[in-house]
Amino acid sequence: MVEAAQATEQARDRPAGRAVWTRDFRLFFTARSVSMLGTGMVPVAMSLGVLQAGYGASGVGFTLAASITPMALLVLFGGVFADRFTPRRMMVGADLVRVVAQTITAVLFLTGSPALWQLMVISAVNGTAAAMFQPGLASLVPQIAADVQRAVATQRTSESLMLLIGPSIAGLLVAFADVGVVFLIDASGFGVSALCLMLLRLRGRPPAAVEGSMWANLKEGWREFRSRTWMWGVILIWAVMGITVFGPVLPLGATLISASHHATGYGFVTSAFGAGTILGGLVAMRVKPYRPLAAGATAMFLFTLQPLSIALGLPLAVMAACHLLAGTGYAFWGVMWMTSVQTQVAPEVLNRVHAYEVAGSVMAIPIGQALCGPVASLVGAKEVLTVSSVVAVAGCAVMLSVPAIRRLRRVSPTP
């Protein structure tokens, strides 16, 4: 007992950076950074490539939907497979599949004009691979970093930076080289990611859930998810906000901002939001609230400024400042949420529980994106975003009003 107490005291005295920047976290950080750079580049490159091939805006929509749909439908099975076969195997396998898929895409663009069905099939393969990769992220971080919140914040900050610079790099490569070059870089990034993940030395690996059928494993994950009021409560609120807030804000925001301030203005405002997500991640590295979800929900009130500033038609500089604050609040909430998920759930079911919360968060957004256009044509885009602002405030208030969410305390990773 004395030795354990001394070890705990030494861990407290250890500099925060040393608790995060271990050999294994550096490998993980590299894997996520290079793959997320590709994630930031590919939507731009794919959209431009589809348009250059003559398939129009509908072709772009079909191609992007072909990636999102399998992700939403199959991520639950990804959680089961991660628990059955270990997360790292699933993540490395998913990366290798995407190396092949993106290499084929690059060859198709470099050697001619690919058919739309080919791009849709490849997008579906990538979406399936993403569904197999995503659940494992939840259980990997606690195995490679002693300070989970700081590790998550560092990871999220890097991802935000990559997503911020990725579209600009893709635009330059398409303009001065070829669409296919972007996909070659993306394939290389997934190759680097797979190599880094294979080199990880994981500690405290949970046993694989090899017993029972697939259905039994899914039911166990659902029971664990349902037993946590704070988790399903947040996801239920997030689903409503996905339809009414997160879904409409991007397409309607792009339409209104571009109409008033042209494409350069929209790019400026979008960059401000991206810079805010970086700032929010940096804040989350330092601030460790006793009640993380209460602090995160409070910060999410700032996100209301994004749809509200667009609806009010504020001057471009003021709108950009609002987006900066919105991105900061959104990123801080994201770190508080992921840290809570990764430290509050037992390792042997964490991947499946994470899959349920990802599915609940992702599925609602396409519904909001699909409905916002027809609704905006009836009542007006500004009116829709005004309602989005009100719902965003209400959603944060409801999260803070639920005792299980508001009172959740910060804990160390579940042993």
C-alpha cells in the first residue's frame, strides 16, 4: 500500500508533457495527423474531380453519400469486431484497405476520367473501412497515455489543424498538378498510419470478446450504453441538434455567406471556425474541470454564435469572431466528451459503447442536411438558422439540467 501511494504521488509530480509524449503516443499522434491531413484534402479533391469528370453537383452528392452511409450503418459492427479481434488489428486492417482503395482512385484519375459508379464503390469501401477503424480509437488512447484528457486534447488539436490546412493543400495540388496526386498522398498517409499503429506497444490490453454471437455482443454493448444515463442522454440531445442545428448550419451557412461575402468571405469564416477548434483543444490541454460534461456543455453555448451570426447577417469580421468562439466551445466540449467516454467505460466493452454513441451522433446529421433545403425554401434560410440558434441554446440548457450529465465527475482511466 505504501509503495502504491508513493507511485501515485510520483505520477502526480511528473510533468504533464511526460505523461503524454511517450514513444507510443508520438506514434499514435503521427498516425492520426497524417491520416487526418488526407481526410481534410479528400472531400475537396473528390468534389473537384467529380465536377471535372462532368457528373455535376448530383454526382458529388452521390459520391459523398456513398461514403457516409456505410459508416453510419456499419459502425456498430466495427465496435463488435474491435472487441473480438482487438482494436489495433481492426484499425491497421482498415488503414491498409484504404491504402489500396485510394491508390486505385489515384490511378483512375491519373489515367483518364473514372466512371461515377467506380467512385461511388470506392467511396463505399472507404466508408466501410472508416466504420471498422473508428470504434477502436476510444480504447487505444488510455493504453498509451497516462493523462487521457491531455492526450485527447493534443490529438484533437492536431486533427483540427490538419482539417484546417487540408482543403487549401488539396486546392493547390488540383490546380497545379492533378486530382490523382491528392489521392496518392492520402494513400501514403494511411500507409504511414498503419505502420505507426503496428509499432505501438500497448499496455493493459483488454481481453477480446470472443464468446457469444455477433447479436449477443451487440446486445451487451447496447446494455452498457443504455445503463449510462449521462451517455444516452447526451446522444439523444445530440440527435435532435444534429437534425436542427449541425445538419442545416453548413449548407445554409455556405449559401448565405457566399451570397453576401462571396467565396473568399466564406473561406475566411470557415478558417476562423477551424482556428477556434485549435484554440479549444489548447485550452482543454490545460483546463481539467472536476465535472467535465458540465464544463463542456457550458462551453457549447458559444457554438450558438455560429448559426446566430449567419442568421443576423453580421459584418464579416464580427461573423468570423463569432465562428472563432463557436469553434473554441465546440472543440472544448469534444475533448470533455471523449475523455469521459474513454475513462468511464470498462475497457472490455468500450469499443462497442463508443460505436453506439458514434452511430447516434452521425445518423441524424444527414437527415438535417436533407431537410434544411426544402424547409428553407418554404420559410427562409435565415429563419431556419434562427431556429437552429434557439435549439442550440435549449440543447445546452437541457444537458445542464440533467443531473447525470451535470454531476458526472472526472475520473482516471478504468483499470
